[in-house]
Amino acid sequence: MSSYVSLLIFLYVVNISDKSFGEMFTSVMSVKQAVFAERQLIDYLRTYLENEIQRLDDIKRFFSRVTSLHSGIYNEPSATIANPIVAFKLVKRLKSEWMNVVHSNEAEENIDALREGYRRMEGSLPMLEDVQGAAQGLMRLQDVYDLHVEGLVRGHFQQITNGDAVDIYKPPVSDTLSGDDCFLVGKVAYDLEDYYHSVQWFEEAVRLFRGTEWSPENEGTLEDALDHLAFSHFKTGNISYALSLSQELLLHDPVNSRVHFNVEKYKKLLDDSPPVTNQSLVLKRPDSTYLRTRNVYEKLCQTKGSQPKHFENPRLFCDFFTNGNPGLLLQPIKRELISLHPYLVLFHNFVTRAEAKSIREYAVPGLRRSVVASGVNQSTAEYRISKSAWLKESPHGVVGKVDRRITMVTGLNVQPPYAEYLQVVNYGIGGHYEPHFDHATSDSSPLYRLKTGNRVATFMIYLSSVEAGGYTAFIYANFSVPVVENGALFWWNLHRNGQGNVDTLHAGCPVIVGDKWVANKWVHEYGQEFQHRCSLNPEE
């Protein structure tokens, strides 16, 4: 398919479903679609440049013609001007030609055409929310994977270990960040009063701005970065550095009264305050006010935790599994028992690549920003960055085929209303889902109002691979599972007595690099009475 045809299809999708393209940062698929938008803008800009080059060439020809006259014929004796033809051309040129050149509307027409093309594309371009979300995605990766900001600026994903920068992932294709890029990330943090991050990103912005000339497409300048960095250091307690940066800023903007006021304020604070040790000036990441398991969660995202190896625990095993189902006798599925507490199974090659691709394509038109339960309602949240779509009743054969396969390996009734429709999820820039339970944990949850009861089990299918990150981390059980393309994870959310299993607290770690797609099937209690029998023993 040609890029032009792909563009037309893309524009058609955008026109019929603007919501699916909104909140671009929450889905890598939406970011990929934005490439087509920029290609169209490039075409508009190319046309503008071609027209402008033609316009300037015309002006250059006029300039050359006029200057040649003044270096040639007009340098001849005055009798030349007495020539009526020469005189007529001079008068005509001064009255008509110069006016046409000076008052030409061609430049305005060219820029107006470029602006009109941009206006037509605006509906498919990122909004301020997308820029902020993408910047927060970078900061999320920085935090969860303990990444070195200076490395990120150079396009490297590095941690500092024993004073050395160590790559945790080397992308085959990398890109660097400019001073203006760093300024924007720092500004997003600054506006959120997140000075821990703003200091680090403004430091890089200042460093890069110092070595380059300002470009008209930039939003920030060296003066802007110095100004914001100085105040960020002031807010983190580093008054002496805030003073130094403000004094440097005055060299660039000596009449700035506000900065003069800040300099005097910082001097007074330093005179009135006891000396501050270097150790107390070390930037410290603020404690989380809502995520009590943050440290464990982030460690599991960086490593595979205490996940036991099969040879260390004989109760864990791999086998070819039929579940006693005739449909699997000739082609059993590879089963890997990963954990006993909670009971967690990985089915390898649960779907084919063609099936995974078909499910992804089928989900695209319905993708919307993922939501979470908020009391009896649902809302978007920063701790879940993705888009999702529910594949409801349809003649699409692959969904029914996958449902039947889930039933074969689990023995569960996965048809609505005893299970939810297949939910397909595409993660965004630094996309993640912080620690959560799949089952309802309070009477306020909408799940408790369903006739089919709580979510007894989760079946999660990996529809793609990723280059780095994106683990599924089980927080209290202290292990994590990497993305296994076309594989599927299965676990019980409830004990046999109906109580929730706290060991199933899990999270989707941020994706460092890659386009992560999963499909979730949540199975409810009712309808499974003979497949998952009740017991009074909470340990079963």
C-alpha cells in the first residue's frame, strides 16, 4: 500500500472518529498515526518552499536586471538618458515594476496557503495535553527505571551504577533531545510544582542552549531556562545556586526588575540563613502520597524480582497441556507454571501472529482512553496510560475462536454474561498501569452490583512484543513476568471461598521502547460453579 493511500485511509479514520485520535500520548498506535499527519504537513511546507523559491527567483531576476542597467547603460554619457526609449523604460519601471515587486501579495498568498493546510490538519495534530502527557511519560520512565537524565538526552537508556553509566537498553535507532525539548519537559514539571524533575531537565536545557544558537521554531530560550532553573533551585533549597543563575541571567537581561528583586532576596536569605552542607542539597525524589508499594513496584519493573527458577522449585514445571479437552489432544498447548501463590500459568503461543494482528486491527476503531473505577463511576487516571476497546458481539471469527480456546485450557464459561467481552489495550508513551486488583475490593465497586458477581479469574493475552519494559509485576508475590509475544497469562483473583487473593495485586510496568498490546478476558464467579467449586478453606 502506498504512503498516499495510507494517508487517505488515516484521514478518513480521523474524520469519522476524532475521539479515537484524541489523547494521542495514551496510545503508541495514535502516535504512529501522527507520522502520517506530519508527512502531509511536510507536503504543504514543500509546496510553500517551492513557491517561495520561485517568488524569490523572480525578484532576483528583477534585481539583476536593474543592477546591470546601473552598472552598464546608465554609466554612459548623459546623452543616453536623452534616448526616449531608455527614458520611457526608466519611468515605467519606477512607477509600475517597482510597485508590483514591493506591493506583491504573492508572499502573503504563499504563507496563507501553508496556514490553511495546517488548519485543515489541526484536528489530527497533538494537543497541549498530548505534549504534557508525553513529557510526563519520559519522567515516568526516568523514575521507574532510575534512568539518568543526561543519558536520555543523548538517546540512551542508562542507569548510574557505582558511578558509571550502564545501558539497560540500546535502541537500534536513537535520537537526541535538544535544549528546547528539555526545556519543555522541565516546564511541564515546573507547572506541576514538581521541582525535583524540573531542576534536572532545566539543567540539561541550560547546558544545551549555551552551546547553540536560538532557532525560530523553539519555544524556550537560554534566558527562559536560566529563569526557571533558578526558581526551581530556590524551591528545592539551593539558594546559592539560584543566586548564581539569576546573576548570569542579568548578564543577558540587565533591565529585568523581577530578576534584580530575586537577586536581592536570595542574598538576604543567604545572609540570614546558616550555611547549608552539600549533602543537604542533594535532590531527593518526593515520597509518593498514594502508592505505598512504589519501591517494590519499581524494583520489579527493573528486574524479575524473586521469581523462582523451575529447577529450584520442583512444584513448578513446564508441560504440554490438554486439560482433557478433545480439541487439544492432537495439538496440546505449552503450559508453564510460573507461581503457586498466586497460582499463575503462562500459556506459550496461545494465539498465532495472524490472530493477534487481526484482533489489534479489529480493535483500532473502538480505542478510547482507558478508565478506572472511581467509586460507583469510572474516570481516566494518570496511573493508567493506555487506550482500550471492548470487542463486543460481532461476526468477527477470531474473537470467538479465542474465547473457545480460553474455555478449552481453563474449563471456564467465558461467554457473556458469565465473563466480560474481550478488552484490547494499547499502551501509550511510557504507558503503564500502576498496582491494582482486577477483582472488586469494596462494596462500592460496580462489580458487586453485577448479577454474575466478582471477577474470579483473569486471562491476559500478549498481542505484541516490546523491545524493553512492559513487565507484568505481582507486587506482594514479589515477581514479574516479561512480555511474551502471543503468550497468555492466567490467574485466579479469588480464593475458593470467594475472598479476594491479595497476592494478585499486580501492575503493568511502563513500556520503555515498543508498542505493547494486550487482550484481557475477565471471568465472573457465577456460571463457573462446576468448573471452580466453592470451598470454606481460604487457602484453596
